[in-house]
Amino acid sequence: MAVSASSFSLPSEFWVKAKKGVNLLSTKAKSSQWKVDWEVQSGAKHSIATVEVSKMKGVSGDVAANVEIMQLDFEMENFTSQSVTRRINWNIDYRGQYPPPDSDKVVTELTVVQKDIQAIIPLSMDTEIINTAVLTGRTVAIPVKVVSIELSGTVTDISSFVECKSSNEDIIKVSMNCDYVYVNGKEARGSMNARVIFSYEHLSAPLELTVWVPKLPLNLQLSDNSLSFIKGWRVPILPDRRSARDSDDDDEDERKVSRGCTLQYQRAQVKVLTQFHTTSSEGTNQVITMLGPDWQVDVTDLVQDSLKVVDPRVAELVDHTVLVALEQGSTLLKVESPLAVEAVLGEAPFSVLDDKVSIMDLRVHAISGLSLSLQPSPGNSHTMVAKATGLQTLSALKQ
């Protein structure tokens, strides 16, 4: 450690005080102008070194803004942690000057490491995280590991020793042990450069990820929003079904024969779509849509347990995604939030009518196999389009 002073206020004596574990090994004058004498006194908790500085008689030197006087060599005793911080207190006495200036007190903090670590690097299993927790209530997490790079090129896993903090928990969160980043559905938005800062001693490094969030409200699509009786299609009346659904057919004989049956209502297939989007950077409103603005993602499987019919007397859900009419009326099909009571992520209206529709056509397609083709998306060079085609040609014996 080099010690410098102003040429107009040269010190006469130093007191260097340090806790146990910091030892002054030697002092050395930096030029022939100076004479340096020192001694060390060791106590129970501290060691105090007294260093006396004097200018050699008959030696002239250049007058500069700052003069480097001497060099002090310290030694740190063994320590068990990866690094420690040691404090050295300096007291400087300007004796022999008139009027004497006040004594100066300076504190120096030294960080001592066992290894010459040049940088730390956080590594994640993925660089993007899709926040489906908004839809499912289930946490989405990505494991993280932090390694150190030493001057020698040695790479060491220091994941157990780092500290971490998310730059914005409304976008992404990090575990207390710093071993994974996650979203739990309570986030407010996404970001192209969500940051988690990892720190190890005096070093720090960011982990940047893209966070995608679903666009709300969700787009609920029904194969038919108006459900009617199917003329000529009768099914047995179940114990919990009302006989009032019997058709007012003009044919009295048909009514007598079919007294234990009722007309079948139409059914509707339910599909839930959404877009996943993010913002270009924090603090801006520029929205970027995953895959492109024309793409929607089918999230039916993710939200099927949250689908509910507002009025269960009008219709019910079978196998989660098939809407079955029960009686005449109008109501809503909605997706309830798994995280907030009475919060709705999306809804669609539908009606059950008292009229009849006829089946006009039935078609049967024999599928002997499937072919799959991949090609780049015309609007997005980072997207591939997979197209599955059904084959109807029988090409093998007993196929």
C-alpha cells in the first residue's frame, strides 16, 4: 500500500491500527528524500504500528501536488470464508508545523479473497419464461446456477454463496436461495429485459430474461353460440331431466312411441385462445406479441378446470370442454381466475333456443396415416409452421 501526502503539509508520524489478522510486515521509503522508522505493538484485539517519517537532511526534492512517501506491506492471516473485509485505521500527526494542523483520521477497507475471481456469471436453463401462472395458478420456474471465473480460467460453482434481487418483482421474482427465478401469476406485466441481479462479495452480474404474459381478456370461442333441438334425434329422458323438453311434434303416434325420450340438444365445442405479449423495455408501452400479431395460442388445456357456466340450469360442461344444453335460456361461459376470487379472465355469451334444426349431411373420412411438413413462417423468420395432413390411401395389406 502506497502512502502519499501533499508537499505543503508533510506528516511527521503515522499510527496504523488494525484488528487481529492484519499484520504490518515492512515499510519502505519510496525515495531517498525520506527516512522511515517503525515499530509494532500487539494487543489482545488490535495491533498498532507507529511509523515515523522524516525528510533526509541536505536532500532537495521536487515540489509536486502530491508526494509519494513510503510503501507499507501488510499480511492477512488465514480465513475460512471465500473473502473477508479488513479495516485499517490511520492517524496522522503533523508535528513540528506551526500552527500545527489538526490530526487526520482515515479508514481504509480492504477486501481479501482466497481466489483471484475476475467475474461471476449467472446461468439459466432458458432465456424466456412464459407466465402461464396467470391462467393456472401454478408457479413457473427456471433453475439458475452461478459460476465464478478466476484469472487462471478456473470455473467454480458458487450458487450457494451468492445473494440476489429482482429489479422488479411485478415482472419476475427470484427464490430466497437464489437457485431459481419464477413467476406465480401475481405479476403485472412482461418485459423483454427482466433483470435479476446476483452478487458475490464485491462482484455482481445481471441475469436477463424475456417474460411473456397472456393477453386478457381471453378469447373464448364456441363452435355454436345458439343451441337448438335436433329434429328426429331422440335420447332417453334421464331422471334429472325435465319432461317439458318433449317435442310438440304434430305426429301423435310418434309422441306415444317416444314418450320416454326427448329431443337431443346441440352441443358446442369450447376453445380458449390468447396472445402472449411483452414490452420492449421497462418504462415503455411498446407491445411485442409472441410469434407475431396474427398468432394466437390455444390455452384450453391450461384453463379447462376454470371454465364455468354462470347459470348451470341452462347448460353444463362435459369433459371440461363440451358445452351441453339443458333447457331454454341465455347465460355466459366464463374462465375464472385461479388466483383472485370473483375475477374473470374471459367470457362468452350463448343461448339455448326452443326451435329445431335438422341434420343435413354426415361425412366419414378414413385416415390411413399422417404426414408432417415444416416450413418457415412467412411473417417471422424465427418461427416454423408445422402442417399435419391426413392420408386416405390404403397402401399396405390389412391396413
